[in-house]
Amino acid sequence: MSQMSANMNIMIKAARKAGRSLMRDFGEVEHLQVSTKGPGDFVSKADLKAEEIIREELTEARPNYGWLGEESEEIAGADPTRRWIVDPLDGTTNFLHGLPHWAISIGLEHKGEIVASVIFNPVGEELFAAEKGAGAWMNDRRLRVSGRRDMIEMIFATGLPFGGRKDLPETLQDLARILPVCAGVRRWGAASLDLAYVAAGRYDGFWERNLKPWDMAAGLLLVKEAGGFITSMHEGGKPIEDGTVIAANANVFDRFVKMARG
């Protein structure tokens, strides 16, 4: 990004600093796999430490902004119009298993709208960033959603319910509608990166239920600024408010929305 705002510089600095901390911990995870205690406690500590780093960086630079993070209490800022929405470690289960697919996600909301976002995958050194009206980028490369038109050539991403979540029947019905008409569905376990990959044209679309604001806040802006379209799985709904999202390129968006909603 050639002309970055002060806020974007602050966000990138915070994401990179937390990334360094998480990479050190990620290097330890494989050694913990064989221990009887298991790495669960260790990973939750890594998660909390990353959130602490990000909150310190952002709060020091912008003490008046509010805060909504996965691992801590929501904080109302002195400036009620602005808040950070942060997931310090999206893809915790991947991290826990030594899988190199996880990210730090930071979104800045102004008057209910995401205006700046950073998603950073430290393992691949891929930093996705977007600002309202200024486009979406990965490192120094401008991002565009895919230009594919035929659904049979498209790859979509979603999340699959785990651990007894009640939305398994709905998700299986989604897959029954979508799998037969596309080139594949991927489930990589980090919604922020799924949205970043739609923005980068790697995936042609993404849908999921039961997401939290920090899972998608930064990714929503990335997709929009890369020329993609976003909506809720509920007609007239808003993704951040109802926790569901459908994202796709313009060519397939209307068809994909109908299929995802069933």
C-alpha cells in the first residue's frame, strides 16, 4: 500500500509484534504434542499474550478507541464512534496441532462500519490489508477477487461444525447443494483467512454460520475493497450482527447467495 494512514501503520505494527510472539510459541507446539499434559493450556496462554500485545500497542496509540477482542472484556472507548475488533489468534485449533494456517485479525470500526483491516499470517509472511476506498493489498500486491464465471471451475470455503454444534444438519444440506456444482469446498479452519483468500482470488466464495464479529470484521472490508460482494445468510441481515456471511465475486454472487441460503 503506497499511502497508508496512521491507523493502518499502527495496526500493522501491532499485528507484526503479536506475530513474532506467536511464531516463537508455534515453534514450541510440536514439542508439546507428545507431552501428557498436552498443549491446550500453552496455546491459550499464547493467545492471551498475543491479545495483550495488540491491545497495548493499539491503546497506547489510540487511547480513546473502544475494544472488542475474543479473549477479554469489551471496553467502551471515550470516543464511542470508533472501536478495534480483534482476534489475536484465528485458527487456534490449527495452531494447537502444529498446522501452519492461522492468523491475527484486526479491524477498525467507525460508526458501525469497518474502515480499516489487517489480517496477518506470520507463517507465510502474508499481510493482508485494506482501507475503505483505498483498495485491498497483500504485502505490496493489489488484490482482486477472482474473475471466474463458471461455478464448476470455482472453489468455495466454509466452516464445518465441530464438538456437537447444532448447525451440522444445515451445513450438510448446504454441502449437498453446493458440492455437486463446483470444483470443490475447502475447510481450513480460520474464517479471517478464508475471507482474505476470497479477496485474493484464491477462493471464489465463502459462507459460514455462527461467526463472532472478530472472526470476520477485518475480512469483510478486504473482500469489498477487492471488488467482491458480501451479505448475510439471512435476507436483510447484517453479517457482524447476525454472525453469518456469504462472500463471492460479482459474477457468481447472486447464484451463490441463493444456493447458500437454500
